[in-house]
Amino acid sequence: MPDTLNLKKAELVELKSDFSDVLSGGNRVTVQFNPDSLKVSFANQITTPEGPGSQKGTAGILQVGAGTTKLTLQFWFDVTRLGDGQPPAKDVRELTKQVSFFITPKLQPGKEPKYIPPATRFSWGTFHFDGIMDSVEETLDYWSNDGKPLRANMSVSMSQQKIEPFKITNRQAGPAQQIAQLVGSGGFAGGQPPGTAPLAQAAAGVSLQGLADASGISDWQSIATANGIENPRLLAPGQLVNLNPVSVSVNLSV
């Protein structure tokens, strides 16, 4: 039987201060849940040259000064859903502080001491972005009975002081290709071909927790992992979900 497959996880990696390479012994964080989406924005600083303008009111031919590329995304953390091999945590801030490291200024050597955040790479499969973390906004939204935050989301913004085409890094065949190989080989758990397990259809606005509760199932975390659901708080209207994780053929943990 083929090995269990996992989706590629996004990472934050500390770089050398000149962005030339990964810093040996630097921090590296693998996210608990992949972002829902990435937003990349580009901006040019438009300048006008000195000198007389035209008679039509234009000061001269516009020129482009410094350019900026910005990446914004969100991370989610939940200590109640730590998988196998992950160290236990009782407070979600034990997880989020690993991300906060990348916005914390570090003392740089030199004649004049200065503090700047570490050079950082966000890497996810074939996508990577090198820059400085500009801002982090952390929201704690689920608490234990004894007042410990258990769940958080972090809105992160990174920027680089240039505009350049994105490089697509090489990687092995992704989950879609691997799943296609499994379908072709018939390598499914329990020997069940696709389409034979009963699926539940999500109504508009329903969460995975609500869908599982309506079916009398409490372990919605296993269902999310088995179905490859990255955002269990909101399912797409009409989305089909296998509520029996034992019969799901491929483990698409996020």
C-alpha cells in the first residue's frame, strides 16, 4: 500500500542579513496550518525629474524611483489540534512566539549599533518570498476554563525593497499528481475505490464542527485532517465531506 501523503507545509526561515542564503543555525518555523491565500502587492515610487515642464502642465517625463513588493497572509494556531510528533502546548502563545521572533529587531554588529528584524524567507512549495517582516497582528479567540488562550490567528505583512519576477522553485510531484497516481493504482485504504463512501454536503455558512455535530461525531479534527480541510470554521456551500475518516483514501493533513 502506498505511503500516507501529506500536503506541503509553509515555512518561515531565517536568512543571512544580506539575503544571500539561509542562515546556518538560524530559526526555522513550520506552520501548523497553511494559509488560505497569499496576497502580493507591488508599488512604484513615481518621481519627476528636475527641470522645466511642458506647456501642458506636466513637470516632465515621470520616472520610477524605489519599488516595493509586499506579501500579506494569515497563520492559524490551535493547541487542541497538535498532531503526532508536535510537542505539547498548554498556551497558544507558545506557538505564536515562534512567528513573533521574525519581527523582533536584532542588534547588528558595527561601529554604530542598530536594530533591525531578521531577514526572513516565507517558503511554501514552489513559492518563496524574501523580505523583512513589517507587522504582525495576533488575535486570541478561544480560551480554556483557567484563562489560557488556546487558539490564535496572526496577520503577517512582509516587504522587500525591490520589484522582481517571482522565481518558481523546483519540487517533487505535488499532492494532486500523487493522488492521481493512487487513483490509477487503486491504492486506497480498505480497498475502496473513489466515490463509494457516503459524503455529507455542507450548507451555506456551516462549519466543519457544526456538520460533524449534526451527525453525532465529536472528532471533527480527524475529519478535517483526512479531507484536507484547511479552514474548518467555514466550508464552501455544497462542499462534500467524508465524515468517516477511516475510509478516506489519502491523508491530506494541513
